[in-house]
Amino acid sequence: MPRIFLLTGCLFFIASISQAQNKTANSVAPPVTVPDTGKNTLLMPVTVKDTGKNGAESLTLQQCIDYAIIHQPGLNVSLINVDVAKTTNAINLAGALPQVSASGDLIHYLQQSQSGGAAVNSGTGSTTSSSGAKSSFANTFIPGIAVSQTLFNPSLLYAYKSAPLYIKQAQQVTDSTKIFLVASVSKSFYNLLLTLEQINVFKEDTARLGKSLVDAYHQYKGGIVDETDYEEANITLNNSKAQLRQANENVIPQYAVLKKLMGYPPEKQFNVVFDTLEMMKSIHVDTAQQLQYEKRIEFQQIKNSRNLQAELVKYYSYSFLPTVSAFYNYNLAFENNNFNNLLGTSYPSQLIGLSFNIPIFTGFSRVNNLHKAKLQQQILGWNEADLKSQIYSEYTQALANYKGNYYNLQLLQKNVAMATRVYFVVTLQYKQGIVPYLNVITAESNLITSEISYLNALFQVLSNKIDLQKAMGNISY
């Protein structure tokens, strides 16, 4: 029985299949040559370059996804960006911690004032002569430590409230990348399996046509038919061989696309493994589920952007408030006319206080920034409304594609069964000399078309299911 009947039977009787039934897994790899392994092979294995002592590894769809989650460069970049967002928040919030600095002035007076009580100010302290009779010291060294603590700052308040939102934003970008990656790897995996299954169909077709060519040749030599039957059989066989060769060539770039999506080394090879029963079970999806916009990552992202914009509006609203800080300074003054003895005597001083800064007039920048932030808030509101329309459009399109192709798949199953029977009957009639060879060619063409159309519909439904799950926000990773 051809491989197509096995797929058809699985789909028809999937509801009655026992959970304890043994599952059959098949492994295929990038083709170099395609050996004939028999008509009952569900998916023909092909020769692959051995990349190690144990040969190439075999990966299921889930294993391909798991590999991509770890090794895909774009996803790893988004994961690093989450850490970048956390580090950026730490930088922005550094001003909330005490700020400590050390400074010092080393001064040598080239000319000294002789007036009493004259003060000479430096960056961190001052020296003062005691009287007119007593001159100021020629050398002064004033080291100091300054400690400040911000008590209130509108910028720090905004940084504190927006910090978790920026981290969430980076994480949502990572989630979006994962969803795209799962969908892309799955569809690429199915596309590869479709080509590999097409190779099986073309192999069976080539085998059938080869047998028909032999029959036509013997009937031609026996004088039963003329030479045209033999030539037509040869032409049809050559066409089938060309299709088989093209399908084999298409597998190589499809493997390359899958490797790129996975982040798999191009120079290494791997086999793709699939479970036929699980694949047929996974073709179904509950189309009665209601669309929930909140499950879409894009909707979550724009909601987080609106929260960030709301915090920015609050920041500009509160930016007229003063900045308040506490400070503490400790200075240690050294004075001496003899430079060698400068550090012999010290004169310490300490001070503590509060400082504040009130923005009185900033050229209307605060008012304009607040107005701009509110306008951007309105834009995000309209973007959210537009996103809902886009999500609904994607959902309805994906649902229509899934339902239409699923119905088409059921019809094509029947076509494969009928085309197989017709080809069998017409072949027997031709061997008995009842019908011309043109009928065999027509039956063979209908059979190969039915089988290829069925396979296209099968994997198209699987791809449509991915699109529908993505549109509904149901892709898991």
C-alpha cells in the first residue's frame, strides 16, 4: 500500500487511536543520493555526511525549537538587552545613593597681604591672617571630604518608577523574538518535511513509470502496440526523474534556512525526526476559541509603552518641584611658611547643611515638554486602536486559511484514494490491450497530482495552524 494511504488512514481514524499505541519515528537528513528503501517507507532516509563518530544528531521539531532558543543570535542579543536595561536603571538610580568625593588645594603665595584679618578663599577652604602685625602663612594645603545625599529629585523619582517598566519592555522584546522564532522554525521544519515527502512521492512515481516503460517496451516488441507508446512512457519517466532531481536539490537550501533560524553551525549536519501520529494529532485546533487581544505580545508591548508615557507625563508635571539635598563637608587645613614643615600643624573644620534648587523660569521648556508628552500619549492611544484592528484582521485571515485548507485536505484525501484505484484499474486494462497508453499517462498524471496536492494541503494546514496560534497569541515557548 502506498505511503499516502498510511497518512490518509491516520487522519481518518485518529480519534480511535489508542494512547498506548506504539509511535513510529522516522529520520531523514540532507540528501546526497536517494537510495530505494521500498514502497512502504513513510519518509525515505537519505545519505548524509558523517560529522562525528556517532554520525549526525537527530532532532525533532521541539528539539529544533529548544536548540534555537539557546543558540539563535538574535534571541541572545535580546537577552543581553534585558541585562543592559537593568544596568541602565542602576546607572539612572545611582544618584539616590550618597555621593562622596575628596578634594584638596595646595597653595603657595607669591605675595601676601599685610592687612589684619585678610581672608584668602580657595576651592575648599580659606586662610586668614590674625592681625596686621602677623603675616599670613606662605604655604597652605587644605584637603577635604564632601558627602551629599539627595532627599528629593523629580528626575530620580521618574527613574525609580520607570525602572521596572524599562526592564519589562526589554523582556517583552525577548518574548516577541521567541514567538517569532518558534513560528519561523516550525514553518521551516514543515516546509522541509514537505519537500522530503514530495521526494518519496516522486520516487514512487519514478518506480511506477519505470515499470510502465518496461511493459510498454515488451508490448511494442510483441507487436501489440506501436512505437509511440514506448516513447511516451520514456518521456513521462524523464519528466518524473527531473522533478525528483529538483526536489532533491531543494532540500539543501531548505536545510540551510532551518539552520540559520536555529543558529546551527552551517558546516554541521543533522537529521530531522518526526512522529507521524503526533503530527496528525497536532493538525487540529479549536476554532471556537475567542480572540483575546491581551494575549498578543504586541498588545502587551503597547500597553507597557503607555505606562511609560504616563510616568513621563507625571515627571514633567512635577518638574517644578525643588531639588533638595543634604551635605556634609570636612576640611583639614595645613599652614606653614616653611614648606618642609607644612604638615606639622592642622586646623580642622566641619559643616553640615541642606541645599535646594527651585526652577522659577525655564523658558517654558517644562510646559512644552508636558504638552509634548501628552500628545505622544494620544498617539499611543490611537496606535493601540490600530493594533486591535490589525490583530483582528490577522486572526480572521489566519482562521479562514486554516478552515479552507483543512476542508481542502479532506477532499484531497478522497482524491488520492480514487486516483490510486483508477491508476491500478487502467494499468490492468492497458496490459490486457483494452485501453491505449494515453489512458495510463492520464491516470498516472492524476495520481501524482493528487498525491502532491494532498501533501501540499497537509503541510499548508500545519503552517496555517502556526499562523492561527500566533494571531491568537497561543504560541508557547
